[in-house]
Amino acid sequence: EAQVTQNPRYLITVTGKKLTVTCSQNMNHEYMSWYRQDPGLGLRQIYYSMNVEVTDKGDVPEGYKVSRKEKRNFPLILESPSPNQTSLYFCASAPSNYASGEQYFGPGTRLTVT
Amino acid sequence: TQLLEQSPQFLSIQEGENLTVYCNSSSVFSSLQWYRQEPGEGPVLLVTVVTGGEVKKLKRLTFQFGDARKDSSLHITAAQPGDTGLYLCAGEDAGGTSYGKLTFGQGTILTVHP
């Protein structure tokens, strides 16, 4: 089944404890992206990648890191999480190397930082 | 940073009524997408419009991209309870170095009562 998977789906952690949220797609998509969703703010793009080893900042990259060493994986790293990073995070992929290709979203990761 | 103003934020209507959701910006977008999101799931693409003045229809849903590619609308005819959900517009930057950067509106929560 073609899909985007994220792990974990739920995570509660403490301030400053490094964490990684994994994202994997099995559709051989060029484009991958991370978003956070907060009430009243819609989705805001954190980072995106148009191909392996190519990553660019979205609108809210501060406090996050990403890497794209393989086509299928695009992990999101929070080196030192803070409470303002409590949010619902979505990973997405698209077949073409620009955003207007249809994006397939993962199921989301709900992160709470205390 | 490009901004997309989506309105209204909340819409509560009776089954059978018509409605329109607007997405406006002062920036030009190379394409604009509309998504629908249900609770606990990631957004699902409804349509992508890329040409100024373009109109696309998806059953009872009509999508329009403004002539100047700065705004878009979603019109639903004879709304049904199954249309209930969060509707999001998203625009891709038109800048030459910014392909891949996607900006979302705040979203419209639509509730259709039987």
C-alpha cells in the first residue's frame, strides 16, 4: 500500500531532551516536507526537500533540523525541544520535485513538550 | 514570508445550503491547492489550480483561481453532512528560487447539520 508513515504517533517529552520523528514513504517520491499544525494557524511548513541531499527552510525552521540521506526517509530532529514546539506534526511527500504536485500526508505525530 | 488569508474561519450551515470559502493574498502563487482534513488524519488533496482564471469542478465543489493568481475560492453547492471537515488552501511560491515552499491558510472549519 502506498503510504507515508510517521513514528511515533504520540510523544510526551521534557524540555531539552533530543528527539527524532521519523518519516518514510514507499512511493519513490522526490519531494518531502514537514509541517506543524496549531489551532488557528493552519499548517506551517518547517523544512522541505526536493531531492536527496537537498533541503530548504520553510516558514518556521527555528529549533528543527532535517536530513535527506535517502529518498524514502526524511527525519525531523529537535535537538533541544521547548514547550512552544508542542504541536501536531505532519510529514508529506509528492511525486514531483515541486510543491504543486499532489502531496500525500502521513497520519501525524502529536508532540507534547513539558 | 507569503501570507494566505482564509475566510471564514468557521462556517455552520444546514444541509442543502450553498457556501463559499475564500483564500486571499497580496502575493502571487505559481499554483494553489485545496485540501480537506478530517479529525485525526492528515490533509487530503482536493484540487490544484495553476492557471490564472482557472475553474475546476469536482462534483458539487467548484474551485476558482484568480486572474492574478493571488486568490482562490471554493464553492460548495447543496452541502451535505459528509462535507463537514477542515478545508485548507495552500499556495506554492512563484519566486524562481522558492519552488517547493508551500504556504497554508488558517483553515475553515465547516459543519453541515442534517
